Amino acid sequence: MDTIKVFLFLSVLQIGYMTCEAQNSTKLNSLALGPMGDIFILQYARQFGNSNEFVAGASYTNPGILNMIKYPGKEQIYTVELGYRKYLLKGLNIEMQIDPQYFLCYEEVERKDYNDFGLTAEMRFGYKFDFKSEFFINLQFFGGYHIINPKPDSFKEVDGSSLYLSPIPMFFLGYKF
């Protein structure tokens, strides 16, 4: 039972990493938090200009996402993130990404595997809260569209379409050094 508690605690905290190099050459690292502890993210961001960042990273969505979505099977997603983040006012930011993905789906009704590549365009709207120390939090709401959606039809019926919008934000906890 203690192992389950530790796993749940780590799932809520997420294991992820973000690195950003600012104009003054200081590095910025962060921990990425996903909705319900099912998305793990590792990102690298490079600032150029006063308010622009290039973002590259990888993410993993584990089968626990099914607890929230209620698919008739199992799904895992491996993603490469390529994006651009623009700071509009202070910490207010918008991020656009194109995400090549590899889906591993098992459809329980048909008892069949559906494994294939997909492509998603995603938008994130957020705010970066800077503290008077090395720490920050970037809170982002996100949504997107599956340009290439390799999921089985039964999964698509649950989703309603290739469009998705998360009501739960992602949290990026950061440390500058």
C-alpha cells in the first residue's frame, strides 16, 4: 500500500524537466506537471529577443489518462514537442506547438492493437509567476487538434472529434540558476 501512495504522490507531482537559457545567460529549469498526473514532460526552451522562446521537448502520456477519458481500451502516447512561446505582458504567454506523436492503443472490444504515428497542433495559454527568488510557476491551459489521428474509431467516438481542450491546466515549476 505504501508503494501505491508513493506512486500516486509522484504521479501528482510529475517528473518532467524544462531548461531555458535567457539573454543574460542564466539557465532556468522546471518541473512539468500534467493533468491528473498522467503526462510527463521534458522541455528545453531558448529565449531570443525580449519576449520570445523556442521550445523543444518530449512528453509521455501514460495509460492512466483513461481514468479521465474512459476509452474502451488502453492508450500510451510518446510525443516530440516543437514550439514557439511569446510573452505578451509580463508573465502572460501564448505557446504554439506542432507535436509528432507515436500512439500505442489497444482496443478492448475488438481485442486489437492500433499503433501508428500521429500529428497534433497545440495551443497553450498561460501565465508565468516569477517569485523574488530563483523559482517560478508557469500555469498553462491547453487545447489542440489531431491533424493525423491514428486512434481506433471507438476511441474517436469517445473523444467526439480530433479537437481537444483540457479543463485542467499544466503546471511548470521552475528553478533559475
